[in-house]
Amino acid sequence: MKKGGGRTSRIRRRKLFGNSESRGVNESYKPEFIELKKWLKDRNFEDTNLIPARFPGTGRGLMSKTSLQEGQLVIALPESCLLTTDTVLRSYLGPYVAKWQPPPSPLLALCTFLVSEKHAGDQSPWKPYLEVLPKTYTCPVCLEPEVVNLLPGPLKSKAREQRTRVWEFFSSSRDFFSSLQPLFPEAVESIFSYSALLWAWCTVNTRAVYMKHRPRQCFSTEPDTCALAPYLDLLNHSPAVQVKAAFNEESRCYEIRTATSCRKHEEVFICYGPHGNHRLLLEYGFVSPRNPHACVYVPKDILVKYLPSTDKQMNKKISILKDHDFIENLTFGWDGPSWRLLTALKVLCLGAEDFTCWKKVLLGEIISDAHEKTSLDIAQKICHYFIEETNAMLQKISHMKDEDVALISQLTLVETLRTEELKILQASAEILAGLQTAFM
């Protein structure tokens, strides 16, 4: 759940409370929020704990009107306010969804409804909610190609996969959109364009809460677990808070309870999960500074970059790592190289005389001090390679910001990611240096 004109383009911070920077400016007087509050009240929701506000560092969010205690119910949004596949089936789109073959996915139903309602403008009963949604998003699929090229290798690959996936989603949905022509005087191609569907896809992907629905024959077998939650989706993410969020079958409300206390007039956060910055940027379009779950991924080509090219057993070692799931998710973190990364390097650094000990290495046994030192030395070389690459990329981003003003917001987002990764790498290099001294 993110905001573009609010959350997808914003930089998060980890520190929640206790300083003046966390105090927000009340925005409840703004016309769009006045209308949204009226709309919510008509649907039996009136909030007593939270008000819309703008905060330094996080942008638009929700501010506590009173002190919130651990375990307190922060918000309970009635089912009547939620936008789900049930909403779509009850609407004018319902008969078209029900008869279409093969059955459309729940995601397509939600996206189609969003595009159609946005097109309806003032005639849409969902207008007050649509008005506060972001106009644009900053998920990688929305970034310009030259900006995507600045992303770290593993994330760049996933960003391109995301772009392909969304385009295929659009292409495969065209026939369904054509079936809706009787509902519109305009050509459906002008309404359900790629840009319109991209906006709807990002809205669902970045803002939906989890709400499981029973399987229905009118939908494909894809999970029907998304619900858009107006007003509640203004809550920003912090990796440092804990909440309980779920749909209450008894009260018929989507409820959030905080496990973290919050003082009056402070921003209230929720946590989308223990996600690193790659996942946050890919799925939600933002980066969380000082994110304890953030890390730098080491791809296979860099993993072997500083190993002897004459090693005749290298292919066998790579095969062993693949067979035992030690070729992916190798990382540097705030606490140094991961155990998985060091273990993979220890296998790769085995000499011909020690090669038969690879099982012991995978189990965490130490072969020799010399072998441990070699592995740490390679890890340090990889770390310094990433530091140099990241510094060079930051210089390139800075130059591009001077050259292309139109891309500043997108470039700043990638710059934030790269800056966080540089800090992680510097921390890892320092930790590795300490480990290396033990073998000098």
C-alpha cells in the first residue's frame, strides 16, 4: 500500500518517534480528504484515532490524534468501504465477468473496475477514493529504461521481468476489454489503454491488503486475496513496527492493531513485512533508509570473479552449490557477509587436496586457518568491487540529475537505494577487515 503523489515516491525512515521531524502537518482540511471522510461516513466509518497529515521524510500519511498503546485497535474499516472482487461482481461489470471464458483472474477484475470507475469521473460512486490515489507510481515497471539500467544487477533483471509480466497481462486482457464495448460510447481501446491498466495494476499491487475470498467459478484459479482499503492505505511502512492486520469475520471490518505504542500527533506506521529494499522497490516503489532487512546480493558472475580461472574443479563446485541451494540469496548485510555467502566461498576456495571435504564445509566445519583466510580475502575483494561499482554508479546518477531534470524523482529513488547499499557494503568491509586480522 503506497502513495505516488504520497507514498510510492517517498523515502522512508526507520526512526518512528521522539523527535520533531516526525511531527506532521494536518491535511484533513484539504478538499479531497473532506470528501473522502464524507464518503467513508456514508459507509458507516468515522475514524477517531487518525487524521491525514504530511510528514518530513515520509510525505503523506496518518497521524495519531491521541496516544496509542500496545495492542490498541488503530483502525477498523467496515466491509462496505472495501473494494474487492465482490464489489466488481455486484457492479455493472459483474455479468461480463461471469460469462467470460476462460474465466478472468481476480486481479484483472479489480484492475478493470478501477480503470472503468476512473474513466467515469464525477459519475463514479468511488470518486472520493479515486481522487486520493496516486496519479503515478514508482515501481520499476513505471521507470524509464535508462533509470532501470542504473539498478543493481539482480534487481534490474527482476524489473525487466516485471515489465514483461505487466505487458503480457495487458495483451492477454484485450479481448476481455473488447467484450465490454456495450458499456461505453467510446472505443474501449481508448479507455483500457496500457497506461490505464498499468496505473490500475500498480494501485492493486502496491496498496491492496490481504483478504482471502472463497473460490468462485467465474474467476480463474489464481488466489483471490486482494482488497483495496480506502483511508487505511494511507498508513506508511516502517520495518521497526509490528502490527496485527486482518479481516474480522465477526465485526465484518478490516482491523489493524498496533504492537508498538505511539504518542499523540506522531505518524502511525504499519509493517508490510520483513522485506529488503529490493523487494520494497520492486513491489511498492520505495526504499526504506536504514532498513535492517536490506542487503546487497552477490550474483554468480561476481561470486567467481576473483577465483582462479585455472581451477579444473570449478564447474563441479558450482554444481554442488546449485544442488544444495547455495548459489542464490548470497548477500552482504549490515552485519557483514551472510553465512550463506561465506559458505559458498569456502566451497569454491577448496584446493584439490581438500575438495572431498565439501560436505563438511556445507555443515559449517572449519577445514584450516589458511582456507578460512582465503575465503575471507575473496569476500573482501568482492565487497570492495561492489563499493567501487556503487560509487561509480552514484557519480553517474548525479551527472544524469544535472542533465535530465525530468528524471530527477526517479533518479533520486535509485540514488537512495544505491546510497543505502554503499553504507551496507562499507559496514561489511569493516567487519571483514576485523575477521581477517584473526588470521594474520
